[in-house]
Amino acid sequence: LLTQTFHGSILSSTRATIAHPAGEPRLVSLTAAPAAAPDAEGTCDRILVVVDDRDPVEQVFHDPTTERELIASLESERQVLLDREAHLAAIYENAPLILMLVDEERQVQQMNGYGARFASRPVSEMIGLRGGEALRCLHALEAPGGCGGSHCQSCVMRTTVEDTIRTGRPHDRVEASLPFLVDGQRTEVTFLVSTTSLAIHGRPRVLVSVMDITERRAAEQALQVERDNLRAILEAAPVGLLVLDPSETVVKANIAAERLFGIQLRDLVSRRCGDLLSCSHRYEHPQGCGRTRHCGLCPVFSAIRKALEQGASSHDIEMEALVGAPGSVASRWFAVTVEPLMLDGSPHAIAALLDITERRRAASELARSEARARAMYDCLPLPTFVWRRTSEAFVLEDCNLVATEVFGEAVASEVGKPLGDLAGPLLALFDNVERCFQDQTALRSEVKTVLNGGDRTLVVTHGFVPPDRVLVHVDDVTERRRAEAAVRTSHRLEAIGQLAGGVAHDFNNLLLVINSNADFALEAIPEDDPVRRDVMEIRRAGRRAADLTKQLLAFSRRQLLEPRVLDLNDVVMPLEHMLRRLVGEHISVVIRTSDEPAVIRADPGQMEQVIVNLVVNARDAMPDGGTLVLEMAIEEEESSGPPSSSGPRAAAGYVRLSVVDTGTGMDAATRERVFEPFFTTKDVGKGTGLGLATVYGIVTQSGGFVRVESEEGRGTAFHILLPRVTVPVAPQRDTLVPAQAEHEAIVLVVEDERAVRQLAERILTRAGYRVMTAASGADALALVQQQEASIQLVLTDVVMPNMSGKQLADALTVRYPDLRVLFMSGYTDDAIVHHGVLDAGIHFIGKPFTASAL
């Protein structure tokens, strides 16, 4: 019955005896009908069998009508099965995965439409091929024997199918990757392979379902990469991140939070912010953070509740907290931002904490630095202005306190104004602002202006300050320029003095020879000889020349002084009668002495010379008469000190001698050269030009200095300032009478000038001395060693080549301690004289000297 139905019978029936479950044979009726459409050969692979176990009598006498009803019922059920089969076939054909039925040789017996479309070939070409060949797997196509080559030994799809064929064990969603040609490119395609064992017509078959998950896997991998990247970003973020649930408890945190709090991640979870921030108030309630009365005042807790309850964000919260593991707790500052977050459908909050401790420390340091800079800016000793370049003009942005002190309080009102709105003396100071900005370099200029009622010299320095500012310093150098001029004058006079001293030295040697020989000639010429008058004129001219050299030495500070402590009042008052006669009746002389003793240390004769020279100079400046004032005063103010670089200020102040006239005065050029030797504004023959030069030399050599005030048509004032001393005035010394010379004594004369040496020898020989001569210090030492008789006196020049007179004297007195030495020179130097005063134990005679003086 079954065979007949399988091979195409529409409806067949028969009877058979079967064993009833109760144990007795039973006669049943069997009716079979096809349950599927026959194939091309008319064979059906599924049939429906109805078994009727009613009583045989009932079967024998069964009504035909009932039989027809049974057949109709079977036909209806058959149609339902056919419809279901067509539905299943449609599902099979259109399933979005590859479905193929393979036999025990892995050869394809059936393939659905998706598989045909995947392989881009009709199903008829795929029947009988192995799965890899049918689907066009590149391993199968490239292998010489097709599917089953060397690559196929490890093929997951093949091993899965073979295992099901061999064992009947199904496999579900086994992942496999195979190479295919997709859009002309070799591409690895990933599948999920499932297998089910079947038996069709008694033959083993395997239903293989293959799902292409390449795109899904790529999307999953991309998603995983994105997740990994996001996780890496969050972990590497320098901001600590905390995710808090509705109970304000931390549920997630990143590595930065671990570093921030000094607590491991596993210990961060399940904590509250108060625990992490070491809030002391959390101990005030049994449930801890979030439950105390202080929590409502906590900005971080309030922000978290706001995010959880209102879904609102909070930014720029700054707070200080104690963080760290036990034993390493430290105070840190945080900037906190809280944002709402939905996780698993419930509101959460994410808090980002940035450690700003160093930033706040830097900001605090910057504020202190700015305060220090502002304080230093305001304390700068120079007026300072800050100009800022705007889109339209340069605007005065700031000025320091010194600027308001120098230029007046009104300068503060100029702040904020553009450069073009300035007026008055300020405008001249800022001429280089724009040039400095354009060149981006420092500029320095000197401006002469009227400030506070007087002429001032200002040095203005412009400096570029990137990106848009110009800094301007104003330095009042008026006094400095005056001091520099005084120093230049002093240096110039010093150079002239050195020249004059050298000339005087050489000239004194010549005058010594001239004057002494004139004296010798006068001794030999009778009174009535006409030649005597000529020789006397020679001697008078020589003495006048000697006076000139004396003045040159005074100017060059090379003369020998005999200073003592004296009251300058006592020097001036005895000269009053002589000075009045000196200036004439057309000039009124006023002398004002100081209320206190004007005690100085000076050579009284030289001070008289200073006074006389100044009075004569004042007289010549008042040819039509006028007033001459001599005033002594004590100056203790700082302003009475010496000009810059000319020396330290006297500790006890100064004694000032002022000589003031109402004469013609001097212009600036004359004032610059007034102390130069031989410089004069008088007519030829009315002055030597050495009077004021002598004053300058004497005062400077005495430790003082001279100040001059003069304007054309307004007279002149010379102020002599000498260091004041506090020791008592020295008593007047009696004139000493020279002792009688010891004749027959041996005198060694050492002089490099032959004429002077011969002259000294002649004078001493005529006086009865035994004289030995040497032209140098070396010759003198050799002569002394050869001399058997002892030498009582050495007369030596001070300035000689190779060995000075002082060096010679030191060498001789070491060997002969009792040897006496007399120095001679046309001018003094530091060898035996300091500040015009002989060193202790030194005997000196100046050139040119007379025979009687020697």
C-alpha cells in the first residue's frame, strides 16, 4: 500500500491484522493518500495514512456515503498539507540565509534562492557540487581537486558538516570565515553555520543553514573599537569622572578619579562624594553624606541632586577638600562640573572633577606677582608711562606715582586719552611712541623743556612691550648733565695742570740756572759798571718768570703747602684795608663774617692769594663801579657737597667763602673755560690768565672745590667750599732762623740736569762744602760705595729717570741710617708729598732757589 502510494497512486486502501495494545489481534482498515506533490517522475516523498480500528462488521456494512465523506475529508486534509508545503517552500526559497541539503558526500542536493543569489549562479549548476564549489569559495576554486584541498582540511564549515554526517549530531551557529570574490575583491566572509541530520527516502541527508554575518561582525568590531577608544579616552582623561546613581552613590569611576583621590577603583564604587572628599559633616548622621543639615550648603551635593531631580547641569564649581588614602591626605582644590545622565532608564549624574590646586596656586602667585610688580612700578624712581595701541590710536593706559609727583596730579587725568589729545610739555616726551611701536625696538632721546618753572633736560626712553604696548621712562638728568660738565671741566683742567706742572718743572731748572748765574754776575760786577743794569734786568725778569711758574704750580696742584688749622674769618678781616685800596673807591666792599668759627685746614698764605685773585677778578668785571661782597658761612646741607664724581662729602660740612660782584657777568662758553690757565677775556697786557687758574689749583689741592654762578649783565659769584674741621685753631708759629752751616762737610749732589748739577756744586763749593756730584741714582750709589770718607748730606733731585730721588734716599739710608737728605724739585709729586704736604721727616727746597737759600 505504501509503495503503491509513494509511486503515484492517488488513493489506496487495504486491511491488515495488527496487535492491539490490549494484546488481542485486531483487524484495521488502512487508507493512504499522497501528502505532497509528485516530482517529475511521479514519485511522492510524503503520504498520509489513516488507520480505522472500528469493528469489522461496521467496516463490512459501512455506508458508501460515509466512504465518500471519508475520501472528501482526506482530500481536504491533503490540500491543507499541500498549502502548508507551498508555504514552507516559499519560506525556504526566500529565507535570508543560505539553505542547502547535502548528502553523505557533501554534494548539494537542494539549494534555496538566497544561496543561488550569493553564488551568482542558477541552482541547477549547483546540484551535485560540494558546498564550497557551489558557493564559489576561493579555496575550492583555487585547489586542483576542488573543495577538499589543503585549505579545506581546516575549514570550519566542512568539519561541521562532516561531523553531522558522521555522528548525526546537530551544530548551531558555528562561526566560520571563507574567502570569496566580492565586487572583484578577495574578501573574507564570515558565516554562522548550523547543521541538522535528516533521512530522506531512507538516505542520510544534512540540512545546512549558512548565515552571512560579515557586515554584522564588521559593525560589531567597529562598535567594539569605538567602545575601546571611548574607554581609553575616559581612562586617559585628566579629569576624574564619577557616575552616581539616584542615591548619590558612585557606581562607576575612571582611572583619573583613582589618581585624584588616591583610592583604588574598586574602593571608589559604593562611596558617596562626602566620603571621597573627606567631608567632616558626614559623621553627623548615621546614613552619612547627603543626610546632614550641612549637605544642603555643599555646592557639589546640591549640583548632584539638581542633576538627578531636575536633569539640570552645574558648571564652574570650585571647592577645597581633603583627599587621599589614609596617611597621605592632602588639601586640594577642584573645579567640578555635574551633568545629568540616563542609564538603564533611571536618572544618574556624572561629575567631572579637575584638580586646579596648582592653577590656583599659580593664580595666587600671579596675583602676588602682579601686586609686587604694581608696587615696584609705582616705586620706580623714574616717571613711567604705558601706552597701548588700539584700533584707532595710541591711548595712555597708565602712569606710576612718580609721574604724578614730577608732572603734577593733573597727569593722572590724562590716563585714557589718545596721544593726539595731549598738550603742553607732556606732548614733547612722546614723539617716538609710534616709531617705537612700528620698529619694535628701544629708542632713547634727550628733550629740553620747561618743567616746574625751570629749564630741565630729560632723557626719554621708549621700549616696545609685545604685543601692543609701549613703555616710556622719563629721567631728569639736568643735575647729572651739570655734574658731567663739571667733571669734564675738572678732567680738562687736570690735563692742563699736568702739562703746566711739567712745563714749570723744566722751566724752573732753567730759571734756577739763569737767576743764580745772574746773582753770581752781580757779585762780580762793580756798582758803576753799565753792564750791571742789564744783569739786574735779567734777574728781575727771572724772578717774574719764577712767580709765573709758581702760579702754574698752584694751578696744577704741584706747589708745596704749609697747611694749618685756621679760622677763615681771621684770614679775611686783616686784608680788608688792603682790599679796599686794591679795588678803588668806585667799588663798595662789604665783608660778612660767619657767626660761628669758620675753621679749616689750609695754607694761610695760599688762602690770601685766593682772596686777592678773586677780588682783582671782580674789580676788573666792574669798570664802572659796583658792589663787592665777601661772605663767610657754614654750609651743612647735602646740596653743598662736591659735584658728582669729584669726591666724598666732608663729614663736618663746609666753610663757604663767597666773592660776589655786580659786574658784567659771563656767558656759558666763558664759564666752561674760566679756570683754564692763560684763558682771559681781558685786553692784551691786562692779565696773564692765571689768576682764576691759581684759585682753582689752591682750592682743589686744599681738598675743596669751586662753584661759579654767572649770567651776562647780572654779575658773578664764586663760591669757595673748603672742608670744615672741628679741631682747635693752631697758634701762630714763629719764624725759624737757619742754623749755621757746618763747613768742610761732604755733600753729594745728585741731579740729571747738568747745568743744575754744576750750579749746585758751585754754590756749595763757594759756601765751603766739599761737593761730590752724580748724574743718576745708580751713579750716586756707586760713588758712595767707593767713597772712604763719610758723606753728611745728599742733595738730590726728586724726579729723575730710572731711579727717583726718594728711591735713592731709601737705598742710602738703609746703609747709612744717620745720612741726611735734602730733596729739590721744580714741582712736587707723590714721591715725597701728598696733597701738597711733605711727608714726615722730609726736607725740601723748591726750584728755582737762590744761593743764599740753599
